[in-house]
Amino acid sequence: MTLAPGLRAQLLIMVEVEDTAKKVGSGDVPVLATPRLLALAEAATVQAVEKHLAPGETSVGTRVELEHLAASPLGTHVQVGVELTEVDGRRLVFAFEAHDKHAVVGRGTIERIIVDRAKFLARTQRVTG
């Protein structure tokens, strides 16, 4: 595993109907939904580390702090950047910031834990089975 602070990734989207609070049920306005902003930030964290994990490993989210600071209407391009800021054993901490051409849209931190994919999935079967 070659995980170290400083790893980065970015995602760029254009806000579409499927990304809006109205569509995902987190509000009734046609702007980027907070849950969708979080999903984008998490996807960027996965992208940042995926090539640095050992075969059979993955990471799962465990903690989030999110400030959604500005509305992004349909058609707005939003860029989400993440940086790995802390590695503590299997625990990874990322800082993220999202912005459009006018403002910082959101920011926060995401914590993930590295797990063995097969063992993790086996545990979920015991819980649901």
C-alpha cells in the first residue's frame, strides 16, 4: 500500500435534473442536492486511492462533515477536489472542496476505512442473513 497524505483527485460535473434536490428528494428546488454533492466528494476519494490499495482491498465511508455553502442551478459546472490529509493505519481522512465559476459550493472532510472486500461483504451477509 502506497497511501500517503497529498494524494488528490478531482471530478467535474454539470448539474443535471438527476442531481437536483427536487429529483433526489432532499428538497423541492432544482439545484444541486446536498446528498449528490456528498456522493461526488466520496467518489473522488475512491478515485484518489483506488490504485494505491492492495488487491482485494477497498475503502468504505465512516464519517462525513459537510458544509453546503452555495446553490448550483441546472447547467452549472461543479468541480469537486479531494486531498488525502491523514493516514492512520487503515483510517484515511480527506479534505474536499467543491466550486463553480462563481463560488465555493461546499467543503468538508470525509473519513474512510480500508477493508478487505471479501471479509467485509461476508460480514454484511451475516447481518442480513
